[in-house]
Amino acid sequence: MKDAAPSTPQAVRLEDYTPWSHVVDRVQLTFRLDPRATRVISRLSLEPNPAGPQGRRMFLHGEGLTLIRASIDGRAVTPDLTPDGLYCDVPEGPFTWECEVEIAPEGNTALEGLYMSNGMYCTQCEAEGFRKITYYPDRPDVMAPFDVRVESAMPVLLSNGNPGATGTLADGTPWVEWHDPWPKPSYLFALVAGDLRAHSDRFTTASDRDVALNIWVRPGDEDRCAYAMDALKRSMAWDEQVYGREYDLDVFNIVAVDDFNMGAMENKGLNIFNSKYVLASPQTATDRDYELIEGIIAHEYFHNWTGNRITCRDWFQLCLKEGLTVFRDQQFSGDQRSVPVKRIEDVLQLRARQFREDNGPLAHPVRPSSYIEINNFYTATVYEKGAEVIGMLKLLVGDAQYAEALALYFDRHDGDAATIEDWLAVFEDVTKRDLRQFSRWYTQAGTPRLSVEETFDAGTYTLRFRQRTPPTPGQAEKLPQVIPIAVGLLAPDGSEVVPTTVLEMTQEEQSFSFDGLAARPVPSLLRGFSAPVILDRASDAAERAFLLAHDTDAFNRWEAGRSLAKEVLLRMVGDNAPPSADYLAALDQVLADDTLDPAFRALVLQLPSEDDIAQSLHDNGTTPDPTAIHIARDALAHAQAEALAPKLPALFDAMTRPGPYTPDAEAAGCRALRHIALSLLTRLDGGDRAAQEFDRADNMTEELGALGLLIRAGRGTDPVARFAERWGHDRLVMDKWFQLQVNMAPPEQAVTRAETLAQRPDFDWKNPNKFRALIGGLAANAAGFHDPSGAGYRFVGEWLSRLDKVNPQTTARMTTVFETWPRYDADRQDMIRETLTRIANTPDLSRDTAEMVSRILG
């Protein structure tokens, strides 16, 4: 009995939520693994849910399953099958449901449910993949303890929880059992079986419990797990110290998988990771790789409490677990590295991804009110903006009350499937604040724009703010938000006359005054980026240069330099103006200040991205020309190189650290600044020093950095070939090679290079990492992707249509490369619309991609 094709997708709405009809007291699963015919036997202990709909009919989700048999209390039954699951008449009281289904992991190219990756069995069940494994109430508010038995000749058999009994069947097939005592929803289920090797360690919790730690990898990768293990142990200790959260099982397993749609997954006790976020050695991983491994290991571990022990009532509450956990991993990374540098990096990501989302056809609230395919809402808005909302709440209530509210949250909702209302209620109970207006951050889409006017009279300085949030799809009218505005005031000599003060804006227009000032101050507004808003304030280059030199807030010091660079670029694009001498002089001061963190100096010297400039032009009512932006940015970078030329060789040498490579923040900061110096020097010497660097590099950070500069300088042919010859055996390193070539290529060559690379036999387009490397790398080359011929659009569109047939989830997420199309000229809009329409008309298009294309087209 096999399901028919999927039914016409219907929107799921938050307002329609009802609890499930039954309570699952216990889940028992048996897996008899086979690539083409895995048998899954499930046994559920059920009883009616007094809070759910009453009746004697039960619905279980299920997709793509072949039902072999089903029974209730041992009596065979014949359910009514639908494309989305089954209905069955059930007894009035408690009963036991059992069914056996058959699935084919080997043919599961969508990488959802149970699938195979290079001979290894693996699962991915978030958000709705468990229904592709067996019939079950596949929703996050149905929680139960799981007992799992896995029967297979694979050497390593893993599942959630603690290991149990082992044995051998009569035919010699081994079996193992796993028991997870903590109730969990089905999306947290995991199973892995394969020929794996363990990198093992142990951790002793604050209450003196001994926990076995294992990172499971393919044979040959064992020597690239040490950093991930170190990051895991630091994460466990940090969560105990900062949030008072201990780990709660006897073992914590991580498995590295080559074919994975996401970065990683927080399955209880068995985290499954994309290999690129586990495996690292100095020769194969860059500093950025190490930083991402540290942050993602922490993120998935922190989910043990903020996501697993307390999960979501429904998928509309996704930001409850993701926003909070992102905020926690940002805190952790800041503590491990540099709080100011981490904050700048996070805001760069927020503006590049989430502001872009908020400003286009895909804008949606942090908590959406409806969806067709939940996989499409794993977005920057849910994750990054969700984290910003947590940060604002912490800023408003203060560190002490934040800690008290979190302790109450864990105590009150441990074992619950919670909501945003539950989350806000603990803060209201602790602080006695009314957070109804603050909750608009969860329900209103769009990025608020904050304008400010200022006056100074008789020692009183007044700031008058006005907030406005532009209309977004489905939300024309916006109400005022609660906006925490961190402000400091500087005297004309650079001293701080008013330290950081948090102003709480609640009205559409609101004024704040500071008395007793001897002279008109220079304001430092939105310190630490205290709210995810766009600040509109007229200021001249002299004031920004002053803040860059004197501001005591590191973020705003960086922001001043960033604003200077953006202003210069906008004038160069719009008015064909020359590079600003004031801006270049300010950079010279930063470059010479050895008291500054090298990582911070590197960030100040980086120019705004081409996409950032395009968005700024669009915001100013100008249609951006990607080619003109590229030319202007290239010209400003060359002007930087010429202006800073006298200092660059000494800086490059000073940032060269003796001794072997280490991935710590201090060493990484030096390498970042060293690469900036090399990048500028390459513009002056045509790549001679970069060629030397490529030849002598003993780590991937410097080798790959030099290779990218040689490609940009037009000297990449031989180094590109040598790199491929050296690293052709390493799948993760070659992903970098694919991406770098199209990302750093001159715009006029980018599409041609992508077309050539796509024909290589080692371009495994069904592997999400490889696909994102090449197709995403081209899309990140803004001028190349937006070439006036439309070749970039056609190339990406054709590959998306092709991928959708095997992996809808990755395809749908990649369609976002087109989300900014309304900002461009009519010709480009027509070509993008034509490409999206062609994708929309692809036969048997998945509902994932169909929803995204429809939303992008508006």
C-alpha cells in the first residue's frame, strides 16, 4: 500500500493551531536497514488527549511510505491512506498502535528522512522529515521518550540517548538498542549507521557526572576532529558557567556527514553535522572555517536546553529556539574571541542577509503567521533577527533580570513545547514590565528606519527620534516598536561627557535631553548596534572621521569608518567623484594605531560589499548598476593601496607571526590584517608578493587567500591548476576551489568560468556543499551574476530547475539569490522575471521551490 502523489499544498496558519488528538506515552522503533528496502517497525503507546479534539479517529503523518501492516492492540487494521498520511479508527481509551513500513534510503536524494551518504545511513528530520520514515504525529508539540533498535551489519550503529543492549540475530546480523529518557518531538530523532571512526574524549559536569564524547567521521578524517572536540568541551563548560545548564545524558555523539542540506542538526545526544563544520586542520581549513566550527558546535550543543528540553509548540514558534540559541552562540563566541569584533561580524551578516530579506518580497515577521512549506522559513529573519530581539530584551531588562528570567524559563518550561507568549511571560513575571508592545518585534516584518534631529541650547542637548517601518508584503500599516537606543556623547576634544545610556523609544516620535553640557557634543548613536534598525542621520565626513578616531564604543568606531567608505562609494558611483582624501587619511590613522586589535583594524579597512552599495543606492531612490558599482569599488580599493603604500610592507611583515599555525583569535586577527595588507599590495605590484605567499604558505588561510588575489590579478591559471593537483583528493578543500574561482573572477569572465567548472567530473552537483560553492559563488560575484547579458540569471536558473528534481530543499533556499530583483533596471528585471517564470513552469516543480518563486515574484 503506497501513498499517491502529494496533494495540492495548503497554507498552514498559526491561528488554526489545535493540539493533537492523542498523547504518546512511549515510542519503540526497530530499523532493519537495507539500502533499497529498509523496514521500520513502530510501536506507539497512546491515550486520548483531553486538550485535543475529541473523537475516535486518529491521523498520522506519512509520505512516500509503503505500508506493510498495521495493528491496534495486536489486531490487524486497514487504515485509510492519503498522500499526506493515514486515518484510522481507534478505541476510546489507551491503546497500542503498531505498523511496519518499507522505505528506500538509497534513492532519497532530497536528504530528508532516512537517506544514504556515500554508503552511510543518515537521518535529517527537522522540520518534517520523520514522516518519511514511518507513520507518526510529526509535529513538535508531540513529545515522548524513544526506544530504538537498529539491526544492520554496519560497524557503527547510533541513535539518540544512551546506549543499551547489543546482540546478534540468528543470521549473524548485529543489533544495538538506544534509549532516550527525555521526551522529544520526532524532528529530534536521529539514526546513523556506517563505517566510522571515533575521536573520543570525556567531560565531567559541574555535578561530577562523567560524559563520554565522540566525534564520528569517515576513516582517514580522525586527525581533523581535535578543534571540534575542544570547541564542544568549551561550550559545555560555558553553558554551565553562564546559563547554569548541565548536559543530561551519559554520552554525546557528533557525526560528520558529507551530504547534508543544513549546517548541522541538534538531535538529542546525536548531533549530525555537515562535514565542513567539523573537519579542520591548518593545512585544509581557513581561520573562517575554525570560527564557524566553534560557533556551530556551540549552537547545536546549546540547543540541548533551548530547543530540545524546551522545544516549540508549533513551527510558527521556530524563532523561540533558533533566535535564543543564536544569541547564546554569539555570546559564547564573543567571550571566546573578541566581543566587539564578534558584534561587528554579526551585524555585517545581519545587514547582508536579513536586511536584504526585510527589504524585498521575502520579508516576513520573526514569527510568521502562515506558511506552505516550513523548510522555507529557516531564514535570516528567524535566526539572526530573532537573536537581535533577544539581545534587545536583555538590554532593556538588564543582565541580572535577564538571568533571573532565563532561570525561570528553564524551571517553568522544562519538558514543554512552548510559545513566544510563554517566553515573554517569564520576563513579565520577573520584571513586572508590560511587554505587549515589545512583542511587535515578533509580529511585524520589515526593518524600522530611525531618523534623528538634534538641537543644542544653553547647555541642553536634545535628540528627537522618529521611527518608521516601510510596508512589507501583507503588512501595509506598521505600529511603533520598542527600540532601545544606546547613546554616548563626546566632547569636542574626544573625551566622553555622557557614557553609554540606553534610551527606550516607544512612540512614533520621541525626544530625549541631556543637560549641563559645556559645549555641543558629538553623538555616538545606536552603540553596539543596540537595535536592528537603519539609522538615518545627516553627518559630514569630518564628524565621522572624528568618531573613527575617538569613539569609545568599538562598534560605532567601526561604523563611522564604514559610513565614510559607503558615502565615498556612493559619490563615486553616482557623481563619478574621486576617492575622498579625508577617508583615506582616516584609514591611515587606523592602520598606524598598533593599540587596536588587528582583527578590528582589518574590519575597518574592508570596503562595503557591492550588494551593500546596491541596496544603499536603491534606498536613496537610485537604480543601482552592478557594473558601475564594481568599477567604483575597485577604484577605491586601488586608491586605498596607493594612499597606504608607505606603511603596507611593514604592516605585512609585522603581522607575520613566527612558529606553527594556531587557530586562536589573536593569531587569526593578525592573519586577517596581514591579508588586507597583501590584498592592497597586490594592486600595486600585480601579484608578485601574492605569488610568493602562495608558494610558501603552510596553512590554508594564507594559501587560499593568496590564490584568490592571484585570480583577481589575472595571474591565477598556473596556481589554480597547482592547487587542484595538490588538493584534488580532498572534497572540502575543493569546494573552496570551486567557489573562489567564480567569486574572484573578473565579472565579464564569471559566467563562462562557472559553465566550464560545471562540466568537470568532480562537480558533484547533487552534493549541497558543491552546488552552493559553485552556484552560490557565482551569485556572490554581484557584477558577474548581474551581467547585462542575463547569462548569469540563465545559468543559475537552469541549475536550480535541474536540482529541484533531486533536492527541493536546497533548491528553494538557493532561489533567494534572485530576491533583490525589484531594485534593478527594467532590462534586468525582465530577464530575472523570465528566469523565475521558467523555473515556476518546470514540470513537477516541488512545493518548496514553487512557494519561494511565487513569493519572490510577488
